[in-house]
Amino acid sequence: MNTLIHSVRVVSALPAGPAIDLADGWVHLAGGQVRAVGTGDAWRHARDDDTRVVDGTAEAGPGATLTPGLVDIHNHGGAGCSFDDGLDAVAAAAAAHRADGTTRLVASLVSAPVALLRDQLAAIALACRRLPGILGAHLEGPFLSPLHAGAHAPEALLRPTPELIDPLLETGVVRQMTIAPELDGAPAAIARIVAHGTVVAIGHTHSDAATARAAIDAGATLVTHAFNAMLPLHHRAPGVVGVALADPRVMLEAIPDGVHLHDDVLGLLLRAAPDRVVLVTDAMAAAACGDGAYRLGGKEVEVRDGVARLRGSDTIAGSTLTLAAGLRHATAAGIPLPQAVSAATLLPARAIRAGSVGAFAPGYVADAVLWDGSLNVREVWQDGPSGEGIHPRGRARDV
């Protein structure tokens, strides 16, 4: 069944031109794609006999807003599960994020031996075939700097060589890979990974500006969780962040939780590169759960007051965010809603070259989120193999 949602504020980035922010708007989802967008009563002429009509204001109340489904390109898990724990865990974690508006995500893995990573990638590849919304895998390691290992096991970190890289790429599911470009062999590795069609991100690195610039020239186009696990921005030593902000070829991840980035720094990033900052969660198993004991890779993590840290240390170990919570945090910090929506939908899809995802444009996938006036998720539609929409309270919504 097709779906038409009307009487809502429609907010969406567009693949070309400025974002739209339409009062009294509507969106028609049909055949798994966005068919049309408009305002006022014109929706009455857009529907057909096979269209389910949803009054967004009646469903979500005053201030009802419709956006494309959220796209999270850096996410390690949720609902008590991690994406390195097999197909059932992938399904459970993805479902938890989907219920809160994330209709597309990249399943991220932490550093581990290559043989183990290949097994984990095989499970994610199976998930990509069986579950809607899984865009592939992100290898956040093992080719990272031991000086900025963060929550990664130092003993799992490796130098990037063809003998290690190729078996990972051959799984066919690696969408992006984080690498520290100062490692021996990194420039050639970056070129090799990019030639395979995988996005290279700079992260967990001790790189200076010159090394970061060389990595970008070699093909790196993304920065993993900007400012975290790297040298800071300095007025005489700009480092990775300074070089990336100055280079239009590069996009930067930002974690909008008030822990990884001060809100003023989040705002600074979004003002400095408004079309190149991508909101991500870096969520771990505690997302959509509560405080307590969890694991990230082989490390024990304690979550207290919503902040995940390696047990017995001050080291941050991912976040407990959903991307919807991150969107609320960003707007509360003063980021305009259209910009925050763009940074959580079309821009992340663009960062990993995901194609027709993340916008209310004709032919784009029929993913949508209905929000109430406080930006709580009220309903989610997701295009997928079965054409189902997923409601946070468990009711199926066909598109």
C-alpha cells in the first residue's frame, strides 16, 4: 500500500538546491519511493485508490513535522547488542535504532584480529541481504594509532598492508574504513581502499596537517568523530580538523551528545562547513537502554548517567545516543532544524555515496519520520524488501 502524509511541516535537504521547509506540507510515498511533495490541499489530487492517507497533525499533534528517515553512518549497536555479535544481534540493534527514526545505518566494528573481523563482516553481509536499512559495514580499525586508541584494544592495532586489507575488502560489505594516515604504508593503503570503492575516513590518529593533507590527496574523504582521538585544532598546527574544514573534498563526523563535543564546538563545525558535517551517534550496545555494564569489542564498559566509559577509566567508549536524540540535542544547542535534518539524512548518505537515500526527492527511497512538536518520534516508514513501515510501538506501516 502507498502512503500519503499531510498536514505536517515538511523538512528535507534536496540533492540539488536549498533545503525545503514547508508549512502545511505533504509527502506521497509510493512503490518504495518518494513520488511527490507539496503543500496545502493539493494532496487530495495526488492520492489514488491504493493510498493510505495519514493526517500528520492528528497523529502527532500541533507542530507535527515530517523528515526523511535518519541515516547513521557510525553506529556500533544498541538494545544491549553489538554489531559484532552475529545476525540476531545486528537485527535487534538495528530495530532499536529504526524504532527511533534511523532507517539506514552502517554497522560499525571495532579493532579485532582480521580473521575475527571477516567472520563479523560475513554476518553483516547476511544482514544486508535479509534486513532493510543496513548499508554495509564500517571498519573503525584495526589500522589505528596506538597513541589514540581510545576504546580500541591496543594489541589489536595493525599496520595497513595489502595482505591484511584485501581479505577485509573481499567480503564485499565494507562501506567505509577508518585509518590513521601516519602509519607505515598508509598512503598506499588509502589509495588501494579507495580504488576498491570503499570510503576512507581519517581517525584515531596522531597526524599533523601535512600528513592529513597527503591522506586527502590519496583519496580520504571523511573524518571519523571530529576532534576525538586526534590532535587538537591549534592556530599554528591545524591538524586533521583544520585541514578537513579547509578542504571541500572532505566531510566530518560530529557526535551531538554534549560529551564528545561541547555544544559551542558543534555549532562552530556546522557554521564552518554547513554542507560537510555529518551527525553520527557512535552508539554502542547501551543505546536505547539504561545505565549499567556493557561490552564494546573485548572491552568492559560502564555506562553512568548516560555516558559510556571503559570500566575503571575516563576513556569514552562510544555513546548511548540514538540519532533522534542527537537531533534533539543539536537543535536545543541552537542548530536550525533544517540544517540538523540535512546533517542527519542526506549528508551522511552522500558521505558514503549511498545514492538515492536521505531526501524527499522523486525517486528517493520511501523512508520518513513523523515527529511531534518536541521532536519525539511518533511514526517511522521504511522502504525495504517487504515494503514495511515500522512504528515505534510495534504496528506495521506499509509504504
